[in-house]
Amino acid sequence: MKTTVLIAVLGSTLLSLNLRAADAPKPLKVLLISGGCCHEYAKQKDILKQGLEARVNLVVDQAFSADGSVKPPLEIYGKPDYAKGYDLVIHDECAAGINDPEVVKGVLQPHVDGVPGVNLHCAMHSYRSGDFKKPVAAGADNGKWYEYLGLQSTGHGPQQPIAITFTDKESPITKGLVDWETGKEELYNNVQILTGKTLAKGKQGNADNVVVWTNEYGAKKTRVFSTTIGHNTETVGDARYLDLVARGVLWATGKLNADGTAVAGYGPAAK
């Protein structure tokens, strides 16, 4: 009799566990692209992977090039279907010298097709061509990447602390986040704000520029989150930075509640 009861209890427990496992959402699949000029990408890529996987129910795969030039030979080039099977692409590359229109078109293709994007720091200064220091016109050949980002930036100031102020405190991305000051960082300029929606500004000396924003890109209104912060490894490893990027990932993939919390099942794993 006791054996029968024990088997029944175990069976019920296993069934409950199986049902919960079946109900649990699958982790988001994220592709992190990094490499190129001027940054410690070999370190930063792993900090980002570990930091995001600790904050969000996701798995980060990496497309990394150790090449330190402005033309890193990233494996995604020439493969417009490089994001197939992924829920989100994070662009953290510094590829200022990659200006072939067909290559840029291929990089953008997943986002044209609706795959959300997150863009960090030097991604804003990648894939540019022509007289990119002047405001690009709508539909211009050298404006494709900026249209995706929603903002045009072409340069930056010295490495000094940046005081970050969240200007849109009602966005779920910024809800509850506290203004803060970075260590040494580069404040990127704003040549023009296109269709981007400002979430935070950064002040460094007399300059006061947009440093965090969102965009809806293309016919499918693909969600795009960007921040120009993240030059130095110290900043990338800062919990406040990782919290911000994690919020951007959740928002872009539609997994962020209005109060800034993750949709059930997409927060950090229970310890």
C-alpha cells in the first residue's frame, strides 16, 4: 500500500514538473556582433554575454572578429540571412570602413524583415559612406544605416565622465532607473535626430547630447534600441549599464512590461 502511494506521489510530482517545464518560455536567442577598431571587444563581448544572460532569460551567441581595423572581416558580411532563427541582433561592432552598399544592405536586411536590433557605442559610427559628416537626406544612399538607428552621429569628444539624465521617465526602459555619471567615456555628437525617440541625454562640459534612444524602423516598424555609451570596459561592466541594455533588449523583443519589469518568464533565472 505504501509503495503504491509513493509511486502515485512521485508520478504526480513528475507530471507537475513536466507541465511547468512545458509552460516555461524558451530563452530568447540573441546574436551579439562585435569586433573592429579601437575597443576591448575581446573582453567586452564576454562581459555583455554574461551580464545579459544573468538579467534576462536569453542565450547569447557571438559573431566576433579579433581584427582591430575599421574593416573587421565579420562572418555576417555577404549573408543577408545571418540572423535567421534569432529573436534579436546586438550590433557592437566598430566598422567605420565598411561602406560597400551591398554589404550594408545585407547587414540591414534582418531588420528590414522585422528582427529587432540593439546598437551599442561604435555601432553608431559604422557603415557610413560619402560625405557622412553632413546631415544625410531622407532616402539617401549614405543614410541607410542612420535611418535604421533613427539618429545620425559622426564623432565624439574626449574621454571624460558623462552625466546621464533620463529625460523620458515614463518609458518602460527607463522606469525607475536613476541618473548617474560614468567614468571616462566618449560623448557622441548628434548631427541630427531622425525618427529616434530620446530617452536620455549626456552632459560632458558644455556638450549635452542624446545618448539613449529608441526607433521604429522601416515598413514593419522594427523595434530598435541604441545607446552611444560603452567605450571603456569599466563602463560595459557597470551594473547600471548592463541593466539599461537589458531593458533595451526586453523592450525591443516585446518582453518588457510598462513598469519596467520583464514579462513573466523572461526575467533572471531563480537562484
